[in-house]
Amino acid sequence: MQVLEPVIGLLRNLPEQDRQALAELINQCAQEETDPERHLVAWEAPETLGLLA
């Protein structure tokens, strides 16, 4: 988590519209992921990264 904290800080400073667009892009990638473990990590990424309000 320490590695992600600076990234999360930067992402939180993005405008709401940009955070939503990035979250949608990540979700799109998650839907296309066939490996179950990677799918779960990708699916949880927007929340983990603080992209969701």
C-alpha cells in the first residue's frame, strides 16, 4: 500500500470527470481479463485507487 499512496494522492487531485473516465477504462480492462485473480484485482482497482467518490 505504501507504493500506491503517492499515486492515490495524485489521482485524487484529478478532476472528477477524469477520475470517472479512468475508472471506466480500468473496468473495461477488468471485463476483458480472463485470469480470475487478475480480473478481481482490476475490478477492485478504481476503489483501491480512490477514483470512486
